[in-house]
Amino acid sequence: MASHAPTAAKRYLSHDLADWACGLEYQHLSPKAIEAARLFWYDSMGCGLGGSQQEDAHILLAHYREMAGLKAGEKGTGPCTCFVTGFKTNPVDAAFLNNHMIRAMDYNDIYWKADPCHPSDIIAGPLALCEYLGLSGKDLILATVIAYEVEQRLCEFGIPGIREYGWHHATLTAFAAPIAAGRVLNLTPEQMVQAIGISASRTFTPGAVTAGKLTNMKNTVDPWATRMGVESALLAKRGFSGPEHMIDGKEGLYAVFGHVHYKGAPARFDSAMLMKDLPRASADHYRILDCGMKSFPIEALSHAPLTAMMKCVKENAIKPADVAEIKVEVIARAADILGDPHKYRPDSKETADHSLPYCMAVGLIDGMVTPLQFKEERVLDKSLIPVMDKVKVVANDEFEKLFPKFQPSQVTITTTGGRSFTKRVDVPRGDPRDPMTADEIGVKFHALGDAVIGKGACDKLAAAVLGMETMGNVRELTALTVKG
């Protein structure tokens, strides 16, 4: 006789991730992880204040205000606050707009293993939900640590990484964002699984957004994935369902990428690595400690070569007028992303901050690379064109073997007099092996924020961020982000 016994439900990776996230509590976090969360919020808040002044942030804000039916001067009556303007809206839109501001200058954090990612592109999602529900700073810290843990693991477990197949890491953020948001909402593991499925099934992003000529979407796709993560978690809490097999089931992430090949081998993912040693206690290692910050407002792989050039110029007292050529040796993907022909004639901030020729040229001439170097008038300054043409970007096969453990870059400056000077940098400033101090983050924070909300307001916001674990309601924090 045929058996009619029920078959046990298959467990997918989304179940395991959901079980871990739902079981993690604030008291399980290590002191170092809590401190790191505060510092990444410190850095991210500064980036958000500076990002609020970017044209694309203004466009998005104007659009969402109009969609809310607001007239000039009206701030709205929603439960959540948008940085600087104080626009009040729902948590889904607030998460998107604030995350976009954090991302807008490409100055926020960076983690790069198999794939790059910026975990702080996620954290305004938990912030919006914490404000919506009136939750504490500890709730926000917990969700922040979870966001970093999952995002960074997802960006490690691809072999060699989805970027190599022409996809953007926002594809992976769509899996991480609903987990961080769902933890704030205190979803059950089953609800969390549904949230992952809802979000990930809607958000796959091709790498075209960071290839060739860049547009406003370059800094928008990841915050948009987080927006979907927040809305997915809210829907899952109401009982809305999504596919539980979006990672390792039929026609999920593994199956879709398994059809493509890179250097003769099919794409694959390391499931064991994704789940191995997930932290559950204060003695465990949390991935947030492995994430880096940016000391320059530029694409991550530009940091090491720019650092090398600036050191070479300073150490050898090289004058800009004496430079005949700047040879930049980097890994192949950096040469491809940052040195393609269009990058030699950037016509927008989005292209300029992903242009190694521009960053090297303006750094040489101005002696610094700050947000000021990406104002439209500087980007379009034709006097930089001859300097950019002196920059020769080449791939170094030997360097490729050292990545991603190191980001080796070597710069050789040849002068008009025929002399050559070489400098190599393997770890850029801000890398966890050469981290920015709280004081250095503070300098960056005030440089970005003082002119936006005022120095006094920045001082109060900084103190609140650095003491957020004592905050009973994060509405105290979001109120401080608004220009008086």
C-alpha cells in the first residue's frame, strides 16, 4: 500500500537565518560590537547630513512631498522623521529617503570580500521602524548589528561573487534588509522567512547601475532594496506570504546564478560559510568589527591608490606642474570599474566619484579630495582634463592574487625631469586593520554636518549617537537630525 504519511517540510537557508535573527538579543552582543554600531551610526549620520544637500536627495524629497499632497512649508504628519528637513512620513518612505541621504555622497562604510557592500545602506530602515514604534536605542543597536552580520556574510558567500556575473549587491541587500527590519518588528521566525521571500523576489539589480556612465540610480538601488525590506517585514507581520526558497530552492538565487559561468566555472555559493559560527553570545565575533569606513568620498577601490599617490607626493615634495605621468597599478576589477574610457571625461558627480583619473587628478591639484571636489563646477573644470590624461590605470595580475584580503595599489609618478617615485599601499585608511578613530570620525561628521544643521546641533546629535544605548526612545535621536 502507498504511504499517505505527511512529508516533513523542507528547511531552507531563509529558515536558518530567521531562527538566528529572531533569537538574538541585545545582551548577546559583545561590547566591541555595540561600540562599533555606535561608531558606524556616528559616521552614517554625518554622511546623511552631507547627503541631504545633494541634488538627487532634493529630487527624491520633492517627489515624496508631492505624493503626500503637501504644500510649500508643510512638513506632513507621518510618524517618522526625515533628516534635516523634518519631513514626516511613513516608515517605508522615511527608511528610503534617509538611507539615500546616507548613501548619496558615496562616503559611507565599505565592506568588500567576494562582493562589495555598504551595510549602512540598510540601517535607516531599523531606525524608521524604531521611531514608528517608539523603541529604544538598544533595539536600534541590535538591528544594526544584525544588518551588518547578514549583509557582510551574503557578500562573502558568493564564489567569486555576484559582481563578477554582472549583478549589483543590492540584490543581496534585499535578503538582509527584511531580516534587520523584521527583528525590530519582533517577527516570528516564520514571519521572518516570509519577509525575506517578499523582499528578495522583488529586488534583483543588474550591475549596469555602476558600469559605464553613472546616474542617480547608482546611489539609489541599495536604499531602494532596504525600502522593500522594510515594507516586506511590515507585510509579513500582517500575514502576507513570500517564497521561502528564494536562496537555495527552485529557481531561487542559487539556481538563477548557476546558469552563468565565470572563467569557465559555474557560479556557486558557500552555504556553510553563510551559516558558520553565527554569533550568539558576547564572547563571539561579530562581522560588524570587520567593516571599514571611508576617509574619502569616493568609490571604495579608489581609496588605496589615492592614498598611495597622496603619500608619494607628500613624501617626495612633488609639485603638480612637475608631473608627467601617474601610473596606477590596481586589481583588474578596479581598472575595469574606475578606469574605463568614460571615466576620463566625467560629467557628473556620480561618474566623478567612480573615476580614478578624476580623483587622482583633482587630488594632485587641490591637495585633497573632499565633498568640495565633487561640486559640479569642479567636476566640469576643463583644466583637469590634461591632468586626467596623465593618469594611466593598469591591472596588475600579482595584485589580483592578494585581493580581497588586501587592496594592493601602487602608484608611480614620473616627473617632467625624468625622475620616478613609487608608493604602494595595501590597506587604505579606514580599513579595520587601520581604522579611523572616534576623533577622526568626528572631524568627518562635523565637516559634513556643521554647515547643514549648525555646529551646536551637530554636537548634540553626536552626543546622542555615541550614547544611544542609554536612549529610551529613538525619537529623541531623530528629532536632533532636523535643522532648527
